Amino acid sequence: MSILRSKNKGYMGLITIKTEKEIEIMREGGRILGEILGKLKKKAKPGVSTLELNDLAEKLLLEKKVKSAFKGYKGFPASLCTSVNNVIVHGIPNSSTILKSGDLISLDFGLKHQGLYVDAAISCRVGKISETAKKMIKVTKGALDLAISKVKAGVHLGDIGAAIENYVSKKGFFVVKEFCGHGIGKELHEEPQILNFGRRGEGIILKPGMTLCFEPMVNEKSSATKILSNGWTAVTKDGGLAAHFEHTILVTKKGCEVLTKLPISTNRTNISKLVRN
């Protein structure tokens, strides 16, 4: 779950370094999250309502004996964000939104395991989709993969944000600037804010033990967004498509570890190749 970007360039709170015990708990939580998100992806088929997807998410949370990170968070009414076509983030599941062939859906899901949070998102096709939608999914996933490849101790966050924006713009799309990624751990949203744009050499310097959510959000036609009257759902202002990918990442001395990787059978990219310790 992304956060609305603060215009304040400073950081309002402490960026926490996780202990080995906390990392192990988050690693286990991330494994559970990946399993659940993989099952939700398989369920996202034509004829299924977004409420049915949320119901499945809540059933799986109970089975795994973990808690929803989203439901009740600042009043959010669901355990899963279901963002279809021009919805960027925070789509609220409902019985009237029935998936149809050609839809692009983003599934954003978080959970709390033994007091610690993990968070991830994927965009996926429903049936046969347009070439533009295919490209958007590929580019947004590519932006996340690029970010992960650059995460290691000593790197400025601005370096990663600049790389994301440059990659996305060269592919003909636009990064969302009103929402951003975040630190995570004892709280769903911790410092720092993680922008999908920036300047090289600026921003905090990454340190081992930081746990961070990188989440590129990409729009088809422009960066412009608007929030619907429910106070949550962000859509493209111009009606263009949007896509969203996210992983919870652990910074290590030599690289990083993806804590929320999906089972290989549900993810064409072997994310284990992006784990660098």
C-alpha cells in the first residue's frame, strides 16, 4: 500500500535498522504473503468480482493465522486493494466490479506477522489484453526489477528513483509522483519515503538492515492523478491505464533480499536471481 507523498523534503521519523530476529519474522511473513498473492493472481479471471478476490484474501489470512495490514488502516474497509485499468492504487473491492477479458488489475496486499508488517503488489492481465496493457505490465515490473538490482548499502535513494524515472520515460510512460513507497516493519508505513523519481547523489544512504517497500506506479498518458470521493482510490486524471508493482526489500551489505517473492509458478521472472547477499 503506497502513501501520499509529503512535500516536506525532510524525514519526520527514525529510519529503523531491523534485528536478526525481526528480519527472520519478516522473511517468514513475506513468504506467506507471496503464497497468498500468488493464489489471488490465479483467481483474477473474467467473471470474478473484486469482492470475491478480497474474500479469498481474508480466507487465506485466517488459514495462515496472520492479520491483514490494510483492513481498518485509517478506515480502509478491505484486506486487499484491487485497482482496475485506470485505477492507480487503493481500489476498494466491491461486488459490482466484475473482471472481464481485457482488464488490467493491480493487486496490492499486506499482512502483519508476529507484530511486523510486509507489503507487496502485482499487476496482471485478465484474459486477452491490449498490447499497451502488456507493455505497461512489462515496463512497471521492469522498473521494480531495476530498482531491486541497484539496492545495496551505500547507495543514495535518489540514485534509484532517478533510474526508475529514466527507465519508464524511455519506454514512453510516466511515473506517478503523488504517491510513493516507504519503509516498513513495526509499522505499515515507516520512514523513509521512497520516490519513483529523484536526483543522483541525493536522498538517504541505504544501510544494512533497512526494510523498504519499492513500488513503481506507472501511468500510460501522464503523471496526473486524482483521488475519488471515497478518499482512498487514486485514478489517472486522463483516464489512461495504470500499473503497479511492489516488493518488501531487505538491504544487505552487498545487495538486497526480496522478502515477498511469489512462488516461481506464478511469476515468470525468477525473482531469486535478484536476491544478492
